Amino acid sequence: MLRSAAASWTLFFGLLLIMAGNGLQIVLLGVEAKDSGFSNVVTGFVMAGYFLGMFFGSILVPKLLNNVGHVRVFGAMSALASAAVLVIALFVNPVIWAAMRILTGLSFAGMYIVCESWLNDKSTNETRGQMLSLYMIISMGGLGIGQLLVGFGGEQSVGLFVMASVMVSIAVVPILLTAGSAPSFEEPERMSIRRLVQVSPLAVVGLAINGIAVSMMFGMGAVYGRSIGMDNTEVGYFMAAPMLGALLLQYPVGRLSDRFDRRLVILVVTIMGGIAAGCATMFGKQEFALLILCMLIYGGALFPSYSLCIAHANDFLTPSQMVAAASGLVMVNGVGAVIGSPLAALSIEYLGIGSFFVMVASVQVAMALVVLFRMSRRSAVPNEAQGPFVAIPESGSAVVATLNPEAQWVPGTDEIAEEEDPFRDNPYVN
């Protein structure tokens, strides 16, 4: 792992700056929207702009890479993301903010795609899993670091916006200094929704629900913290706690899923997340330590579910089909993410701030019911037939699926024809 990291340190350093800048923006915008008097509904739709931009960026940016090249695309996306932050700092207007958040999401999608395709090019079959693990750690850790930085600006929000802009701008430097030629790029094909549902209804619905839950927390979590009286530093800890929980529990949960029915593990972590969110409804600023503990447990349950659902779908696929399926599932997750922030905002606006964690817990309950229903409809895949769990960062694009060491992806050959039976060689599908 150390050799792999040393060979790609410039890329990982740039990625760390990108994620830190993104994490800072997520918290800062929620805090500033609340302090600027934006209604909860308006804030929810503003924050949803990022996820909408991510969705369209993951479709549009790959078309640019072959024509323009990785370095130029990364430089352009970095410049746009940096400028968008400064525009938000200059104009306190929800329409402008929403437009800039869409632009930010599109830009970050482009930067993620460049980083992931570069990592894929630098990886060998022996180091692919290590590179993906490092990508996971740096992505989650960078987000958490950025969220903690919100406490360093006091009440001077303009300085924090400038800090976020600077980090995103500097991120392009190590990429430009990376030795070697830019990799060739071919976007992975995606399975149709119909095929994905045939492969695993649980994975499709589960990833959509997971996107909703993550968007609720990232979109309105800072607004909730500000609404109950937290200062900037406390909001930073509140928002960073789920990232720490994800880093601590991702791999232990994954290893358990290799030993037991993966659906059972999804059910257990979903219930655990729901209980943590339910307990959080009883705590406020006065019980800050207990609230942070709930957030840590909630993040440790929520984020592994993303990888668990993809791993569950992979249990029904051949290696050559995994990239196409994962790419499609990532897009499903993105659609769910567009819905989450407005849904939480509507709940807060019309039911009160106390309904935030009630809504978060309700999403977990819905997920648990889906898992129970699917367990009643399909037999478990035997442990010996399950593939190994692979942790995949939720913040990445569909290209990250190519880093899965279990997948055998050959560009141009992973498209699954409509008439092909995805279960032809799988005896464990009812």
C-alpha cells in the first residue's frame, strides 16, 4: 500500500484538498443560509443543487475527457468550482446560490472522474484494492477535515469561503505536476434500470434510499445544528462525526458481510442507524457529547450501506458485469440524493426543527422494511458464493467502479444486451 501511495502521492494530495474544500463548503453554506434568513425550504433546494450538478456532471464530463484531456478538464473544473465559492461569498441570494451549487456539483463530478480514471490507470491488478482503500480513506477523511475547518473562521464567513476556494484552486497544482501522460478514458457502460432491478431490487431501492439519507444529513445537518444553537466549531464537530464513524466501521461491517447473509448485515446496520437517529431526537446542545456519539454511530451505519448494497448486487453478477451494474447503481444513488435535502427541509419547515431526526430515522425504518421484504422473497446467497466486500467511497463518481479489484472490466465489452439473461449462470436466484 505504501508503494502504491508513494507512486500517486500528488494525486492523493490533490484529492485531499478537493475533499477538504468540499467539506468546508457543505457546512459553511448551511450555517450561512440559516444566518442569512433563508427559509428552510429555500435552503433545502439550494443544497440540492450540488447533487443535481453531480448527477449531470457525471453524464456530461466524460464526453469532454477524450476531446480535451484530463489535465485541461481538471483545470477547468477546478477553476469553475473555485469561482463558484467566491460568487456565493459575494452575493447573498438564494437563486445565485442554487445556480452556483449546481455549477459546483458539476465541477466536482468532473474532478472526481479525472482522479478516479487516473488512479485506475496507475493501478495494477495487485494494487487496485489498495488504491481503492486509500481513495476511500482520503475521501472520507478529507470531508471530515473540511467540516472541522468551519470553526477556524469565527464569525468571519468571507474568510472561510476564500479558504474553500483556495483549497480547490491549489488542488490542480499537484495534478499538473504529475509525471507521465494522461490516461486514455472510456466511460463504463451502465445497466438499464430494468436490468438493475432484475439483478437486485434491494440494491436499487437501497441505494436510492441511501442517497436520500446522505443528502438529508449533508444538506440540512448544518442548518439543524445552527437552529438548536450550535456555534461554528460545534457544527463542525457535529457534521464531521459521521465521517469518523464511517472510517471506523466501514471495514468491520464489510468483513461481517462476508461471513453472513449480506442482507442481514444491511438490516442490522440500518436498524443501528435508525436507533442512533431516534436517540438524537432526545438530545440538544446541552447534551452535545451524546449528540456527537449518536452522529458517529449513525455515520458508521449509513455510509457502509452504500458499499454493502453494491456488494450484494455483485453477488449475482459475473466479474465482467460488475462495473456496468455499479455504474448504474451510482446513478440511482445520485437521483436519491437530489430528493433528500428538499425532503428534510420541508419536514423542518412545516413540522419544526425537532422533526429533522425523526425524518432521518424514518428513512432508516423504510430501508429496514425493504430489506425484510426482500429477505422474504429471495433465498440468501451461500457464503461460499459471495464475493468479498469492497469499500467504495460514496462521494465518488461511477468511474470508481473500475477500481473494484473483483471486477474484470475491458473497455467496450461490459455493456449488457437487453436479451442477455444476467442470471444465466447463477443458481442462487429465485
